[in-house]
Amino acid sequence: MTWIQIFFSNIDIHRLAFHYNKRMRLNLLRNGLLIILAIIFLPACASLQYYNQAITGHLGVLAKQKPIASYIDSSDTSTELRQQLEKVVTLRTFAAEQLYMPVERQYSSYADLNRRYVVWNVFAAPSLSTQAKSWCYPVIGCADYRGYYDKKNAQAYAQRLANDGFDVYVAGVTAYSTLGWFNDPVLNTFINRSDAELANLIFHEFAHQLLYAKGDTVFNESFATVVAREGVRRWMQQHGNTKAYQRFLQDQSRRQQFVDLVIMFRDKLQTLYDRDISDEHKHKEKARILGALRNRHQLLKASWGGRSDYDQWFEHNINNAQLNTVAAYNELVPAFEALLDHYQGNLGEFYAHCKQLALMDLEKRKQILPPLTQASLYIQAE
């Protein structure tokens, strides 16, 4: 454990609340974090500015939280919100008892941010490569995105990257995990989801606290996606909500077809970029391939009866960065599904194996995981 981790691990907002009011407590915490970051990033003013907005933004979220119990007990709470928060309480219990997740005080409070997204993530990639740009942070390692609490700041940073020749994409995010460093609140940005989608999101975020491979976005997101899906299946079966679960499966089926389509065309692009031809020719072929992707989506949409699930995704000028956002959450999903099948749904054994994989060197893990997409093949994690 590094000295930075020791500092973070000794921060307990609930204990600080005993001695300070909310404003004083958050200012104290913010200033302490900024002092540490100033020491680390003193030569890089841009880095310090970024961490300043990140710390201030997250503490702003925490400042608006109130215990879920207080909302449930209050006569001022709408019936709809009370019902959704009661579901969260049920989901937390299920996650702890049936999915063996480290729930603790996570999602025990609620915050209304009065906006649609909690953060906006910036994604980037070279214009002739599908290799995602990554950013490295203290404690958590590297990730293939950079988050901002203000949309304009995210767009401004994305524009600077675009000016440097990168493909960029800015996406609003409704939830994120602080990996247990803080007690994450339930947010208005996702509370009104359907039963299955609410469960899927909460189980996904809990999965990040259960397992996190430093510097490997694809591994982390794919693992959380598989755990969340399995959690939804078990939760919906236990509660006997067959129709809702069937709707969830239909949505997931359409999602998988969309994912398969995007990843297939992303691979086509990488094959193009690897060819020994001029950059001018590559850019022309890139435009043609992305046009073909749009056409294939229209065919897929027609097979769904005209459903517009992913129309908004196709509103943008599609580029490498945008394609990577789909791959990051899904590229290793078949590998983790195969591993879960191998253990016949035994989550304890599945988690243990995945934790062994997470401890491996990144390159070794990349060599091991692809074969797991073949369900009959068992790979022993060392």
C-alpha cells in the first residue's frame, strides 16, 4: 500500500461529520487532497487543474447526498422515488447475500444533481488506429477515458485533442464507482430505470469494487458486464418477474447484435490501418467502411421492427474513439461468460479465478483471455 493509499484509506466522511458540518468537512477533505496532488503534479499545472475539478466535482456530489432511509420515511418524497429507493435497498441486500459483493455503505444514500449525467467522459484514439488513448492517475492506474464534471470542460478538452489529430468522442455517464474509496450515492441520473436496468447498473458498479485490474479498462468493464448480467438473471428469477426478465433478455439480445456489429467493423478498420497503403487512401476507405456500418445498422434496426435503441449513438460522426467505447465494455465478455460457464455458475470459484487473472501482468493476461471465448477450453490461471 502506497502512502497515497494510506491517506485515502483513513478518510471516513461519516467520522468527520461528527466533528465538522458538511461544508467544513468537504472543504477540509478537498484541501487535503489538493495538497497531495500539488506535491505530485507541481510541474504540471494542467494536471493540477484537472484533479481540482475532479475532486471538487465528486465532493459536490457527496455534499448533496442524504440517507435513503430519510427519503423513504419522508412524506415529501414522491411515491415513484420512494418505490425506486426501496428497490435499491432490496438490490443492496441481494448483492451482499446472493452475489457476495462488498456492499458496505455503498448506495445507502441518494443525491439529486439536477442534471442528466454525473460526468462526461472524453475518449480519444489516433485517426488511423483503433488503439485507445489512455490516461494514468494516482492509485487506480491508467484508463481509456478522462472524466469531467462539466460538459463544457469535457468538450473543450476533446477539441484540443481533435486539434492534435485525434478522433474524439464525449459521452455522458450516469454512474461511476470510486472503488470503495468513498461511499457512492444513488443518483437521480439513473434511479428511474426499469427494474432490470436498475439492477444491472447497481450490480455492475458493485462488481468494480469486487475486482479491479489496475490499468486495464477492457478487463474491468467486461468483467463487470458479465457479473451484472448474471446478477440480474438471479435477482429476477428470485422475484418471479418473468415478463420483466424476458424484456431484459430481448434488450440484451439487441444490444449484443449491436455490439457484434460495431466490433466487427472496428476490426475491419484495424485491418485497413495495418495495410501498407497511403494515409490518404486509408482515410477514404475509413469513410467508406463507416458508411457501411451505418447501412448495416439500418438493416439491423429493420429486423427489430424499427426500434430506435441506438439511433442516438449513430447521430455522431462515428470515429475510432466512439467505436472503442463499445469494445471497452464488451470485448472480453465472451471470455468471462465462458469462464463462468466452466464453473457452472459458482460465483465464488469464478471470482477467485478472475482475481488471479487481475493479478497478472497486463500482457500475460491478454495472452490468456482470448482463448476463453471458446467455452470448451479451460485455461488455468497461474
